[in-house]
Amino acid sequence: MSNPTIGFIGYGNMAQAIAEGLVAAGAIDGTDIVACAAHYDKLEKTTAKVGATPLRTAAEVADAADVVIIAIKPYQIESVIKPIAGALANESTFVVSIAAGWDLAKYRELFGADFGAMHIQCTIPNTPMAVGKGVLVTETDNTLTAGQTEVFERLFSSISLIERVDSAHMGIGMCIAGCAPAFTDMYIEALGDAGVKYGLQRATAYRLAAKMVEGVGALYLANETHPGAMKDAVCSPGGTTIKGVASLEESAFRGAVIKAVDAIEA
């Protein structure tokens, strides 16, 4: 499967981010993408951005694609995906699910007798895939063949860190990698506000904050130094940084982050 056709069932923001990232990375050509969505007029416009082909039904996508990405809302899966189980149950097709809350066990229950012929990998992506800086939380349990696994990893490693976790921890993995970009956006926005307060142009403040976040993440991934030690390395005794750190501690910064995750997991 050197040049697989990628089919999206659902083509919202996350699906578009994946498609844009794969094309920009050179992993596939836009002409190797097909997609369907509820609103065909809108789909024609969004697929045109990468040169993909819009289709009208999930069945058409299943027939055309080698790799089918389930990118609809979780509550829609039973009504949209179950009717095309037969088309997905073959050796030449594998499924990548990006639906929150859907693990391999749920698909086994959904497909029943057809499940034995299915090749499925459940994942949770995040939007930075659009620029090749994503994270793909990937369930350890799957039914892909060795060859399909190679194709999966070749495609998605071009735009993301593939982090495999067990089924029980897919939810918390989603919180940290899939939901926390919104928290980080708020942090960047807050730093931008602080920059504006003290005279920086907002665009400059945002660029500084965004590049700082990118750099700190890259530094951790390069050597996996404990974040606390990385923080300490920036804090000189009696210096300016430790004063800001102390203020964040007084404001229960860490506790607020943990509570945000608790709210999602509850």
C-alpha cells in the first residue's frame, strides 16, 4: 500500500487538520483523499483546499478508500458506520477512528459478527497535526496487520507523535493531548494580554509566547529532563522568574490545571 487512498467519514475541523498536515508533509497527495460530510456544499469548499474529492455518502468513501478515518461525532457512529460494516470488513481496508470515547471494545460490540474481519485502530488526535506538530494518542489494542501498522505509522508519524496507551487510559490521554491545546491557547492569550499591558504589540506578544511554548516542549522532548528541573534552571536565586513562579503558586496554578482535567474526566 505505497500510495493509499485516505477516506474521511466526516470532514470537520479535526479531519481537515489531519488532511492538511498529511498533504503539507508530503505523506500523500491531496488527490488521494476522499471525504463525505453532512453538508455537501460546504464539503466541496473545504476539500478543495487540499485538492481532495468530495463524496456524498459514507458507503462511497468506504468503497473508494484503503484507509478509512472515522471523523464524525461519537453519537453518530452507530447510525452512520454500522450500515457500512460489510464494506469495511475486508483485508484491503483498515479503519482509523478518531472519535472520543470509542475504543476497540466498543467497535467489537457495534459490529458483532462482522468484527472478526475488521482492521481497526482507535486514536485521539489534536489540531496541531495541521502543521506537523500533533499528538496522536493511540490505543495499544488494535486489529491491524503488520503491513497496515506500517502504513499507519508512516502516515501519522509524519504529522504527529504517536503515543500508544492502554485502553483504560485513552480518556486521560485525550484530556492532556486533545483538550489541553485549548488550555495552552488560553495561556498564550494571557501572556499576550500581559505583554500588551506593558507596551508590546499584541501580535508580537503572541508570537513570543507561542514560540516559547513550542521551544519548551521541544527542549523537553529532546532530553526528557523533569519539568521541575527545567523550571528551576530558569529561576536564579532572588531573580525575576522565581517571583513570577511564586505568584503562580499563590494563585493555585497547578491546582487549576488539575481541576480542569477533573472536569473533563468527571
